[in-house]
Amino acid sequence: MLPGLSKCLQRIKAHPEGLQALHRTLKAKVYPPPPNFTVRHSSQFTMTAPCVEGMIPLIQKVQALHKDRYVSIQWNDGTQSLYPYVWLRDNCQCPLCFLQSAKARKILMTDLDVTTGVERVLLTDPTKVSIVWPDFHTSVFEAEWLRKRCFSQPSRENVQENLFLNERYYWGSDLRIPTVSFKEVLTNDKAAFFWLTTLRSTGIVLLKGADIQQGEVAKLSKRIGYLRLTFYGHTWQVQDKTDANNVAYTSEKLNLHTDYPALHHPPGVQFLHCLKQAVEGGESEIVDGFHVANLLRKTNPEAFSILSSVKVDFTDTGSDYCDFAVQSKNQIIDVDGEGHVVRINYNNATRDSVLNLPVNQVQPFYDALKAFVNLLHSPDNVVSFRMESGDIVTFDNWRLLHGRRNYLSDPDSPRHLEGAYLDWDEVMSRLRILRAAVQGEN
Ligand SMILES: [Zn+2]
């Protein structure tokens, strides 16, 4: 996936040249002007895929097709779009129907006639369509607004990708971790946009040059919006602690895991700031969980089917920000309605001894989990690196599994990382705003 981006990621190590090159690739890759192709609609109409970015399309002809209750628009590039009457009435942009200051619909569903007809349609100029409804309410729609909302499949796919950036670049052990300057991310919109688009597509970005003090991950979260409070606090300190309330707070090896599957909605994004590295050991390990889950689906479909269907109990009990007794049920591999892997939920430490399975399904579950874990730990899939003081690793906690090797610390100056969580909704919100600032989109 994203072969251009893949090549570019091999090239970049640090900015600014690498950053600019990748930025150009991202811009080209993430927001492509779609090809003009034709799909057959269920009725007799031929619909095409308009939405060419950067060009304001003009309307050549508008017609009300009463039989199917569509308004048909012929564009000046020879393509056609169809809009159902009910959708147009529902999305009238006039001040009675739409509150511009909130960009929100005012029409009440109880007042919407879902079988409305159309009295007449008018092309007032090539960029505006007026629709007069049977009660003589009038709606005016801009060509650009309509074009973006064309119902053809390619057009809808393009809009969805623009909104959610679901195209991913999968990787194995050959990944070179994309790296950006922490200070640039804080002060420069292009650097911040590069950071978040890469975090989305690749799942990890290393920020270098943060100050060696607590509070830097909180500062970084303010660049986005706000961080996510959990029972481990607003931010949390990864150190070797006596009577640790979490296995991370020891000097032991941590196997590959995602954080917090004991929550039904685990944190989407994680920041880890290295304040002090260990004298010996403590290297980080990461794996692309989506890539490995897809490998499992190919090589061991039965294991994939078990891990994507069995709801596993997770548990986390203790006291930190306050006392807690958390329980969840999550599939280890979460798949959406279209079969895409959308989240990995796996931490062996908090997997509950309560296992809600008929007794004869227990052994097959363990066989499936073992097959997945073996694939995760395969040298082809693991990337190892060593964080140094001032590094902040930012990664997709729904996608990457991470671990660390055991370590030996200097008792006078122990290993210390500070961590924080965010959610993808907040991160994607900032990404869209930065995109508008950097690319002048709306
Ligand atoms: Zn209206």
C-alpha cells in the first residue's frame, strides 16, 4: 500500500529535505484528483465521478426527474450527478433550515416530508441551482458544495478518504522510523501536519529534541487539543517502582502489547518521552499489528477467525489517580463490517483468568493466540530502537504493539519515561485543521 510513500519513507530520516519530500508525496498520495470513470447506477442513469480538486466545476444543465425523484446535474466536463429530492430538502442551506454559525442543521426530522416533490428547478448561473419546493420554500445550492457531495461511488470513496485518511502504509522490520523535530512540531504548521499525517499512515513518528523535564508530553497534547485522563493519571511515569501497580513499572522485559485493552475504548494514540534511559538494556520494540493480523489471515485463517470473534475478558485493578476495578470484553483482532482490521487489543498482563468460552473451545483459542504472538515476534516484523533523553515516540496504540527489553538502571539516576494518551478523534480533528491551514482547503 502507498508504494510512493513507502519509497519516500526509506529516503527520509530527518527534515527538512526529507520532510518536504514526504510532504509532497503525502499531498499527492492522500488527496489525489480521482480519475474520471463511469459506473452504472441501479437505474438507467450513467453516473460519473466528478470532484476534481482545485477546479470549481460549472453546471451546464439542471433537471428534475419526477419519476425517480432525483435532481440531475450535467457538469461542464461532461459528467452527471444525481441528488435525491429528500436529501436536497433535508440539506437546504438557508438560514431557516441551517444555522450557519454552528454549521448545523436546524430542520427537525419531525417536520421533514421524506416524500417531498419539487415544484421547479432553476439554473440561476453556472455555479448555483435554485429549487422551489411545493410549499414555495426555496433552496439555493452552490455548484462546488453539490459536486463534493456527488453520490457516485468513486466520489463518495474520495470524500471518505479525505475525511478519515484510512489508507495505511504497512511495514515490517525494514521500517526506518519517521523522525521530526519536537520544537518544529510545536511551532510550525507544516511540520505538525507532516507529524500527524505520518502518524496516521505509518503509525509511528519519533520527535527529537524535547527538553529533559516532565511536562513535555502535556505540552505536545495541547498542540492537538487535550490529553486523555485515565486511572493512571493525566500523564504517567514509567519507572521501576516498589509494589508496582502495573508491570510496566518494573525493570522486567515487556512482551509486545497494546496499552489498556482493559478499557472498552482503549486510548488511540500514545506519547512516551524518554527523560533518562537505562545504563544497559531498555531498548524498545514495535510491530505493525495491522500488517501482522493481515499476515495471520492469509497464513492461518482459522486462528484469525477465532481472534477476531472471541471476546476476551481483560481486567485491571488497583489504585493510582484513584482506586479502580476495570473490566472489559474485547476481540484481540477487531475487524469492521468490511473486513478491515481496525484495532488490536492485546496485553497479556491484563488478560483475565476468567475466560468466557465453552470448555472445548479453550485449547483452540490458545493455539490461535500462540500463532498470532509467534508471528508478532518474528524477526521479519519487529523493529528495535533505543530511545535517548529528549526523544518522544508518538504512536497509534490501536495499531502498533510495543514492548521493551529488560534493563539495568543506575540507582542514583534511574530510567524514566513520561507517558500520555490521546484519542484519534482529537488527533484527526487537529490534522484536518492543520491541512486547511497548510493547503488552504476548507
Ligand atoms: Zn430552507
